[in-house]
Amino acid sequence: MNNTNSERVAVVTGAAQGIGRRITERLAEDGYALAVVDLEEKREGLEGLSEALNEKGRRAAALTCDVSRADQVEDMARRVVDELGTLDVFVANAGIAQVHPLLNTTQEDFEKIMSVNLTGVFNSYRAAARTMIDLDKGGKIIGAASTVAYRPFEMLGAYSVSKWGVRGLTQAAAMEWAQHGITVNAYCPGIVGTDMWDLIDERMSEEQGKPRGEAFRENVDQIPLGRAQEPEDVAGLVSFLASKDSDYMTGQSILLDGGIEFS
């Protein structure tokens, strides 16, 4: 598949559902060809998403990859260029959540969440940058952080640490790769109505002995704007970070949480 002269190509990891799926759809609306990436076990959802984009007139490739594996991420980036012709925007969205008090967090728990949320973003950033440098035309790298990259939530200790790491990695990468015309930024969602927050609510409710749904409602009650976030809210920010309007922004981890936290 050859890239047309004017068509830009974006990669979204963790694209099969939730925030990643809506980011993918928004970038397609913005005119991008898309490489939609997720785990092998989510291939059916990826292929359905790719077909839906094709039906709307967008070129799309469904690729499976475990972002915690550097070799798989490097291979995926090569396949993007082979199948879609180039790489302009890379959204490192894939992530997982765990809800444990720190005293009950095992080393295995801690290492698992770091392998996806931090090492996975590192692997993605590096593969994207190497590919963009080889193509010699700059690009935009965008990572998934969180409001907990500024202030942790209780029982989300390991998750919070992983997102603080993404924030620091984003700053370091922005400094090193600016010379290549690459900007690196991250988005920091708050409480989003997705399957991940359904899991967080379930585990928090169990730990705190509350009815299911109460932990989610209590957290939403703290949001000054008075509602939980929707994936569309996040997709809008990513659309901006992928566009020319953000060309002079780099190294930023942008809070988008309805006013929970201020930087």
C-alpha cells in the first residue's frame, strides 16, 4: 500500500476499545490513514475497526503487538511504513490499571504495570523516533499519562508511578529529539467512563466495602466541571497534539481532567 503525497499516517496503540478506539476514529475524521494496534487477543476488534475505517474511505491497517516487547514494537513500526507508506504521528495509548493498596502490591504486580505503562511507552517512543528520523521529515509522538502523573490516587500507587514515569520520559524525549523536528507530548486524562474505570471502581468498592459504583461516583463528585470524562474529550486533545496547531509545543503533559488537579 503506497502513501499518497498529501496523506498523513498515524499509529494508535491500545486501539481496540475505549479511549484508543475514539482517538483512532477522531484521527480518521481528521484525514489520517491509521495503523490500529493492540494485542493479538484483540485482533477481531482491531480488524472490525480497520474495516469500519475502510468503509468510511480511510486507509487502515490492523497490526497486533505487545508494547512491552521492544522487538515487537520495532517490527510493528517497520510494518506501518511498509503497509501505509510513512509515519507522521504515533500515539502510545496502550495501558493497564491495577487497584491495590501498596502493602498488598507484589513485585510481580508492580513489574507488570511498569512493563506496559512505562516500558511500553518507552518502546513506542523509541521505535517511533527511530522511524521518523530514518524518514527525515519530523513527526509527532504522543503518550498516555494521567492526572495521577501530578497527584497519585490511593490504591493506584503503582499505576501512578508508571504515569509519573511517562511524564518524565516525555520531557527527556522532547529535549533529545527536537533536533530531528520531532515533538513529544502526553495527555493526562482524569476519570473517564471506560472499561478501565469500571475495573477501578469494582476493585476500589471491594477494598473499601462500598456498593459497586459508589467509588466512581465519589471521584466524579470531586470534578469541578461536574461530570466524568468521555473518550471524545481525550480524542479532541490528541487531535490538537497531532495537528500543526501544536507545532511549537513539546515536552508537555497536559491535564485534561475537568479541574481535579492543576499544574
